[in-house]
Amino acid sequence: MSLPFRANALDITHILSADSLNQLVCRAAKVSGSSIRLLSADGQTIAASTEQFFDEEETIGLSYKGLYFASLEGANGNELGQALDWLSEDITSRVTAWHDVDTMAQHIAENYEELNCVFDIIHNLPSLTRFDSVGNGASVLQSTAGLFGAHRAYMILQEEEDDESVVFLSWGGGDVERRTLRLDEWEGTPWAFCFETGNAINAASEQDLPEGVSLDADGLELPLLGVRLEADGKPIGAVCFSGKKVTDFFSSTEAKLIKTIAAHTASQLSNYRLFQDVRQMFLNALSALSNAIESRDEYTQGHIERVTEYSIEIAREMNFDPERIEMLKIAAMMHDLGKIGIPDDVLLKEGRLTDDEFEIMSTHTLIGPKILSGIKQLEPLIPWIQGHHERQDGTGYPLGLKEDEIPLEAQIVSVADSFDAMTSDRPYRNALSPEVATERLLEGIGTQFNGELVHAFLKTPRYQEFCE
């Protein structure tokens, strides 16, 4: 009689072919002079040395790690016991080897998929070089939530200048919503728990939630996964994912992936904040330099600031991205840097310049770029600064460029610089009215100015406010 079928049995025919099993059984039967057959877990014959039915003298059950998968039956032969033992050991060792290899292959596949997923996620995360830390956080939240099939996602970010509140970001399938959250409003929330304790939450039911944490805020639902964002051992925020589109839990693999993303994001945000500090120091230094330039001439007080603001607003009308606007801002702040090398008797002359004096004054478009040429990070701005006195018809200076040969950023500064110069007092004339200055801009389209930029300037809030 064969051993009884067990529900948790392995199917040996998925591991070893019927032909190979039959060869093993026949070889053992021939050596031992016995009749041997191999039966599956449910009693069906898989291989047999003879088609003749016989009553078995001996039966051996085969199993691996508690999983029964077959039985051997034998009759006759003096070496039957040894044959069955040998056959049992051989088949079991083959199943064991297959199972171990299969298990290893599954682990390798899982690890590969996990690593591949980490790579894809980090590769597809937005570059955190935007000049908006909250915007960076929102981009990360939006790009990762869908990857895990979460219904909603949340992030809090601590603002360095405010210890009493945090920025709260929430995503529910559309745009990321942002609001400020006071510390007394977030008690009992998952993000508060993660931020304050540093512990993660992975809850498939309410019993899994830490004591004191509830689902009463902002559409929270189970399952829930939350981790802290920290850099250099200091918390800077927390991220939570709520609800699941496919399963009712977040797997351990997903939990590890989200922790990896959180660590990467926190590191990037921390580096961004350091970058912002250095950048602000740099901008402060540029501002001080600009003020030093303006301090030489009382008639140009505030000129650089106004040209910078005009330029930024034109760029916004032209839909420049934030990074490009930031670089344009620096170029506008530095557009008159070269005047630091112009002699006082020319720079401060009360009256119109002679041709020779104008020639000297025009060299400021070369002196400024020369000063900046040693600063690698600012080298891309040199053509913008150098070209702000070029004209569309090619009669400008210092290179006589025309139309598209002139960098667009230089053309923007040209419009902003010219309008402010016309509407400011000079030693040789009074300021022109906004109406006259506007008329001059329009008249200069095609010869001095880019028409698209002039019309963009006329739409800016700062221009319209100036004209009121």
C-alpha cells in the first residue's frame, strides 16, 4: 500500500522528468534483482521497473523539509532494502538540490527586482536642484506615491527658520497641496509619530498602529506606511503613504524601498539646504559688490536692483524655468560690474560724453566679463553680461552682434536697463515719463530691441505699477 496523499506535497514531476525517474528506478531494480516502482504523493505510478502488479515488501516515503512528495515500493530481491535506500537518497538529493537552487534563484530574482526598483525610483526622482525646497519635496512625493500604488501620500518638512510649524504636503492623485501646519495641530498623526520618535509605521490594521496614533486626519486610511526623513542624525521631516490599490498591506520589500527613498530624499534635501546657505552668502556678496559700484554715482542709486527686478519679471512672462531665472538674476545684478574699472572723470561726468569718453565707458562691457572669467560657475553668464548693449541691427557694442547672435538673456537685460535708464534722472537730463520711455522702447523694436521681449515687459506687474 502506498503512503497517503498529503495536501502540502511537492509534485516531483515538475522537478525531474518521467524518463529520468524511470531510468533511476529500472537501474536500481536491475542491480538488486527486485521489482520497484515510484508513486506520486497521491498514489499514482510515476515510474516502475515492471508492469506486473505486485504486493510490496517494503515502502519508503520521500519528503523534503516536511513536504512529502513521493514513495518507493519494492518486492523480491536480496538487495531490495539497499536499493530502496540508495534510490531514496538519490531522488531526495536531486529534489533538495533543485529546491535549493530554485529558492536561491527566487531570492536572486527578488533582490534583483528590488535593486532594479530602487535604481529606477532614484533615477526617476526629480533632481533636487530647484530653488524651492518645498517644490523639491512635492516633486518627490508625487513621483513616488504612484510607484507603490498608494491612494494618498503625505510629507512634512521642517522649516529651519520656524520652530513652531512645519510645511505639510499632501497628494491624492492630482497636484500636491501645500499648507502650513502648526505643531499643536499635528499631535496623534502618523507623521508626527515618525518625526518625533524616529520609528517607522507599517500598519495593515488599527491594531498595528502605535499607541496614540489615529487615522482621523486628511483622509488617512489603512494600510499605512510612514518613515522619518533625517540627515546627519537630525530629523528634517517625515513621509507617509496611505491606502493601497492592489493589496491591503505594504510588503516588507516596499517598506525597505520607501526607507531607501526617504534616506536618499533626506540627504538630497539636506544638501540642498547647505547649497542654499552657500548660495545666499554668494548673492549677498554680489549685492554688496553691486552696492559698491552704485555708491560711486549718486544718479544710479537703485538702478541695479530695478534692472534685476525688471529682468526677472520679463523672464517670468517668457516662461523661463526657475533655475534659468536665478542665473538671469545674477547676470542682471552684475551687468554694470565693469564700471568699477571706469575712471571717475568719465563715469561721473555731468554732461554728455565725448566720443573718446564714450569709447572708454563702453569698455565696461568687457571689464565685467574679464573680472568674472576666473569664476567657473559664472562663466556661462559672461555672454549675457557682455551683450547687454548689443542691438538687433548690429550697431551695438562691444562685438556688433545682431538679432539671434545676441543671447536672449542679454536682450532681456537690455530692455530692462534701457527703460530704467530712461526713467531715471541723469546729470545731463531729467527722467523721461513712463509714456515717453514706453514709446522709445516700441520705436526701438527691430533696431535696438527684441519686440517679443518689449511686449513681455509691458505686461509685467512692475511696469504696470510704475505707470500708474
